Amino acid sequence: MTKDAYYFPHDSNAQHDEKILQLRAKHGWEGYGLYWAIIERLRDNEDFKFSLTAIPGLSISLSHPQDSLEAMLEDCFTIGLLHKLDGCFYSDSLMRRMNEIDARREVFRESGRRGGIASSQAKASLKPPSSSKVKESKVNKIKQYNVHEDFESLWNDYPKRVGKKQAVRHFLSSVKTPSDVEDIRTALKNYKVSKAVAGGYIQNGSTWFNNWRDWVVSPEPAPKTGIEAFIKD
């Protein structure tokens, strides 16, 4: 496993966070260090969760008394630093950050794969040119695009950025050509001016990026502007 596999973002001013200050007020710097030791253990787990039944083992692993550890965890649940669900506990902040990292890595991997394919196709399609102008013309016909930049641009423009990791997957599976990029940009423009969005019903990004083609041709008439808005039918 590479060194990067163990990485997770950590804010340099975390010790001044309001929730952390509440933890420190009750458990001191020992509680602060124990909290981050727990976060590190959560990061090492594949799903970034820890079973509540495994707390005794965690106590031994951290060389910390079980009753003290359980008391500190309960305070973390109350404060909101950690959360319990379905017999496990987790850090919402850690899961959000790791999902964002995984989504970016997937975009970069796909970008590299597509770049390799495009490069191979370009070499295969190019023939010895009769002149520099012919060579330039053939090269210009090979259209490429930056997958990462295209997705990030669309994602930042989307009105409800929820479910980024799933949105990335849908984007990579449906946007494969420069023409697709133009279509999804058009679809987003149509969606943003739709009655649904105006009425406050906005799909999560993970949902919209799965069915964006429904909006390439707007199912709603374009709103009238200028003098047309005052002319009755």
C-alpha cells in the first residue's frame, strides 16, 4: 500500500474549532489527542466506520481505559464530532473529505486513461503528411478535453452539490466526447432556468448527473424576455 493511501486532510486550526473546544474543556489535551487517534483509526477502515462492539478492542489498541474511552466517545456523540448509526460510529467530516478525495482520484484516473487512448488513436490515425499544413489540419481534427476541469466547472455551477462521488461516476460513464461536454453544458443551462428549480425543487447532483440528457432539449418553453413578456397570446 502506498504512503498516500493513509492520507486524510487535517485543518491546521482544528484545535480552535467550536466543537473541539468543547471536547478540550472537558477532556483537555488528552481528549484532543485521543480524538485524533480515533479519527486515524477510522481513516484506516475501508468504510471509515468503527463498530460500537469493537470499542473494547479499540481501548486496548489505544492503551486507554475502556470506561474513559467510552465516556469520551459519548461526549463526542453529544457534541457532534462523531455520530452513531446502525451499530457503528463515524466522523461525518472525515467521510465527506475522503469521498471528495476518492471522487477527484477517480476523475484523474479516467482523465489519464482517456488521454492515453486519445494519444494512441492520434498516432494511429496520422499518416506521413505531404506538407506541414496537411499535418496541422489532421492534428486539429483530434479533439480532446480535460475531464477533471469539465466536471469541476459543471459541478461548481450546479445549484445543489450533493453526492459528488456518485455524480463523478455518472459523468464519466455518460460524457465521453467533446460533443457530450457541450450537450451537458446545455442541459445544465436548461435545468437551471426550469420551473422545477424556480420552485425550489432541485435534484441532488448525484441524481441530475445520472439523467442530464433529459434536459439537453428543454422540456419547457423558454421564458419570454423583453417586450415579448408583455404581449399576450
